[in-house]
Amino acid sequence: MGGAAFAEILRQVHTGDSPLEIQLPEGWGQGRSTFGGLVAALVVEAARQQVPPERRLRSALTTFVAPTTPGPVTLTLELLRSGRAVTQVRGDVRQDGKLTCAVMLAYGEARPSALLVGPEPRPEGLGPEGLFELPHLPGVTPDFVQHTGIRWNLGGPPYTGTPGPDMGGWCRYNPPSPPGSEAWVVAMMDFWPAPVLSQLTAPAPASSLTWSMELVEDVAGQPMDGWWYYRARTEGVADGYCQFRADLWAPDGRLAAVSRQTAAVFG
């Protein structure tokens, strides 16, 4: 379970084939769909096999077109361009012949620059010890929660009537897992729900539409057995849609990734 199960799913893309035939298992559900972070991570892991290792992932732009359900899916990669320093790849996930998820990936080599701006430091606050951890409650919490450890120290879990537009805390795979690839961090960034859901007092459907993620640090090989810190800020909610940004710090305190999402919220 947890990291072991995630690693096993990712190994399906290590064949080098294109298109790839992948089996999405039960136990990773999120509403009507398979956990979106897992679907996007499969594309990232597949592309990693075809891009030179010195070109690390800089940006991932994901559109969730339709629910991707457990069962067989087809993953197709298209090399859009590979220049002197940057490679751009598109990955499409299809099920029953229909597009369910599209991901645009940009990889870049390090290059000399006189510019350097340090990222924001990790917020000070309570560590993970003793904090509430979201349990897996079949039929109540999403199935994929059984593979995660999520502990709040800012805001609260969904549907708890917690005031305030922000959410944050500590997270890792459950049980703790060894160092992983970029795909592990991509999926982890999506462990958390839209922060606005904590203001509701009763369950309501919600689903991500678009998701952009930028990796600030080289995350390949980062420990998955340590606690990562996540913070999300709601930027706007209207007409049944919300926009929020999030930051993810590695266990060593470095800012690892930032993201923005637009989600439909039916509450």
C-alpha cells in the first residue's frame, strides 16, 4: 500500500512503448475519477524515460477533460520540440478512445545566469507530531487517502465549517516511502483538497479543471519518508468555481514546487 503501490503503478510506464497501455487499479478513487495527481504523475513518469536526465522538469500544465476511471487507459507521448536547452512534451491519457487528461511538460537544463532570487522560506509553525491526520473512511473520504498521510496545522479538513480561505500542513506517502522521481512530487502536490471546501459544513462535489505546477528545485531523489509542508491560498470563489495557489516545501525546508488550480465546486 502507499508508496509501494504507487511505485508499482508507475513501473507500468517503464517499458519505453508508445502508446502505453496502463491498468489503473481500484483503491485510488477521488469522486467519480481516479485521483488526478496519479493520472498526471503517470504522464510525468513516462516522459521522464524519454527526456535526458540533465533536463529536469520545470513546468507541468494539466487539463482534466473527463473522469479517468479504474481500468485500462492509453497514454501517448508527443515530442513537440527539443532545443539546445529545453524539451517540450505533450502527454495524452485516453480511455475508451476518449481524451480524459492532457499534460504539457517543459524540461530545461541549467544555464549560466547572473540572476538569483531566493524562494520564500517554509512557514514557521507546528510540526507534524501530534496533529490531526485525515483518516481513510470508506464511503466518506476519497479512496486514495489510504495511501497518504495528511496533517493540518492551518485551516481544516473539508466540510468542517472552518473559517478562512487558506489551508496547510504536513504530508507524505503512507506508509513512508523511499526517494522517488519527479512524478512522486507531482502527485503529492495534489494530495490536498481545494482549501475553500473546509468552509462547507456538508459534503459537496468538486473537481479540478486545470492545474499548473512549476518545480523550483531538483526534486528527483528527495526523501518521500520525510514530512513535506504544503500551504494553499484561495484567490477567488464565484459562480461555482474557485482559484487557488499552493506551495510545497521539501523536508529540508527548501521550496520545491508551486502550483495553481481552477476547480469546479458544487457546494
